[in-house]
Amino acid sequence: MPITDKDILFEDNHLIAVNKRAGDIVQIDETGDEPLDEQIKKYIAKKYNKPNGAFLGVVHRLDRPVSGVILFAKTSKALERMNAVFKNREVKKTYWAVVKNRPPKEADTLVHWLVKNPQKNVVSYYKTEVTGSQRAELSYRLIGQLGEYFLLEVDPLTGRSHQIRVQLSSMGCPIVGDNKYGYPRGSRKGSICLHARRLRFLHPVKKEPVDIFAKLPVDGFWERFEHM
């Protein structure tokens, strides 16, 4: 499905942010499916009549089954500067996650050491540092309940692969649909109930605060949490 104006959350001469659909890949992989960055290049080329195509730089990534705010750079200068913003942790990311089990605390900070197996594309967690591990930290708070489902707001302080999925699962709260990390069954749509809700940073060129929100997917389940 091509990118349209309704998918765009923010755009200026330097940056573009879209509300990623669960199931979209950010960059080309072994599946051969058209990645999101190529879809956005086509959108920009068509919108601004660029027959030779458009530049687009990948600033950060979201896992394929995850939805929500994702940011790209429209110029090489913006890409270089946003890379520095993310590297220096000068960006605040907020996610929403739906889990089946009530967390042990209403709010907490989790710290683990993560090791990724690239062959299996799965991440293991440890409570203490081990060889080849990366420190992962996030804070969460319980913000709503709908029947037997619980809505958590999650603020990752680090940006590790599969971090939120692994760390929530570590406390007995696997994300709904995430059978890779402990939920009993996967989603037929290839999605999990993890959504990049908000992204805040200082614009790398204009030096103004940028605050981007992404509405929840409309899939018969997610949108019931929208106004919590």
C-alpha cells in the first residue's frame, strides 16, 4: 500500500515522519518486500515532481510488527545531525504496549543486559553483564486497563534491538501478539501491540522543539485504547 498524505505526521525541508503500519519493513531485507524508505522516496518524488528521485536517510528503525512514529531525513545534513541526536540520546521516545498480565508494579525501571542471536533474530536477556551483551534500560507505567488487557506507557532510555519486547516479557508481561517473546499466539496480521506513540527532539537545523504523535492503528482492537 503506497504512502499517502494521511500517513504523514510531520514534514519540512529537512525531515519527514510517518505513522508506520505494522508489517512494513523499514529497509530492504531478505524477504524482498518493498521497504518503507522506498515507499517514502516515491511519495516525495511524486509530491514534489522529482523525476530523478529523492534523497532519504534512515535515522532509526522500528521492528517489522511494530507500528507508530518513524523519522527519516530528507537531506544528508539533516541525516548527519539526527544521527548525532540519537547517538547522544537527545531524543525522547514513548511507546504504548498492550500486555495480557498486570505488571508486578504500577511503575518501574527495568535494567537488563541483552545479547542478540542474528541467525535466529532473537534477543536474550540477563540480569548481569555477560560477554557480548549491551545494557538496556527502560521505564514503564500502567496507564489503562480494558477487560483483561493492560496498557503500558514505556520510555526506553536505550535503543537496543527488540528491547521493549524482551524487557516487558522478562517481568511476565509479553506484548499481545508477540509469540517470539512469550505471548501464546501470534497475530494473523503479523503485528504486535507495540506502538511508537511519541517522538520529541530539538530540530537539528531550526533548533526548535519538535513533538510528533502517532494515532493508534484502527484494527478493531488497538483503537479502543486511544483515549486512555
